[in-house]
Amino acid sequence: LTVRKGGQNKLIRIICINGKYGFSEPTHFNSVPELIEYYSKVSLSQYNARLDVKLEFAVSKFAMVDDEEGEDDNDVEELLDKLKDATELFDAKNDVYLAFQKKSEEMKKVVESANLAVTARANIVEMLKEQLDSLKKCDMSSIKMLESERKKVIDNVRLLDEKVQIAETLHRAALRHVKESNDTFRALDRNLNTLRPELMRLQWEKDQYTIKLQQE
């Protein structure tokens, strides 16, 4: 986040931990807009004693660097410092982005595997229920059926019923795993979508400072 104070731009790092945003740990906000809304009413001095300012007015990101022309900010040393700050912030956010991207790719495979497991568990439940229904349809009152055969059918019904219950429990667990995996994957995707425009902005700022330094 770039904050304008005293005619200068101050870069503030926004961090995201477990889907929560903030300027430092512990993070409390569900989104960057929620974070900005809070600090539009509360001074940033809570975060940094030297930044006694509120986020009251939005400034176009494409005007920030250009607005500095004509001011003393075009000093080479200062431009180098700003380029250094922007580069460090970009690198830090890019590292976070790449870490999220790697986790997202891994979680995508987990989701695919979890969905296959749900399908397999559902097929097992269906197969066992069909076998159980078939056994229950046996004519236990038939005089032709031996007592030993009746006992065997009853035992098989009991065993199959237990297997059905176990299979249904495993199926429910697989469904929960799918939901949890999908939730994690979507959270990672949200983090990536939040970081992309920030990286684009920082890259643009780096390019602008580089151009100015080349002109000096």
C-alpha cells in the first residue's frame, strides 16, 4: 500500500496470513478493502508511530510517481532509495505469491484426488447395498432351505450391514475432505487474486523510478 504523507509516498507492506490481512501480526481483516476502511477512521500510528495519518482519500496509483516531479523527490539518492524500497517490497510479495501459487497447484491435485475418492466410496456403498438387498430378499421360510443355510444368510446380512455402515462413514469423511480441500483451494486463489494487482502496481512503480533515474 502506498500512503501519501508530507508530500512523500510511503510504502507499507500488507501481509496475509491464513486468509486474514493486516500490516503486522496478528492479522484480523477478511479483505484489503476492510483493512483500508478501518484505517480510514483510525490513525496508522497504531501500526507505525511515524505515520499519524488516516487513509481518507484514495489517489490514483498511476499518478503517484508522476506527482513527485517538480519536487525535491527527484534527487538521485532519494530515487535510488525509493527504487530499493519498491524492489524489496516487490520481491517480498512475489515470494509470497510464488509460495501461494505452489500451494494452490498442490491443493488442486488434492481436490482432484479427493473427488475421485468420493466417487469410489459412493460406488462401494451402492455395491454393498445391492448385495445386502439381494440377501434380504431370500425366502428364509422356504422348507427347502437348510438351517445351516439360513444361519449363513443371517450372518452374511449382519456382516454386510456392518460393511455398509462403515462404507457410508468413509464416504461422509471423503465428502468432508473434499469440502475442506475446496475451501483451502479457494482461499489460496483469493490470495493470489489479491496479490496480482499489487505486484503489477509495484512493477509499474519500479519501472517509473528506473526511467526517472535514467533521465537524471
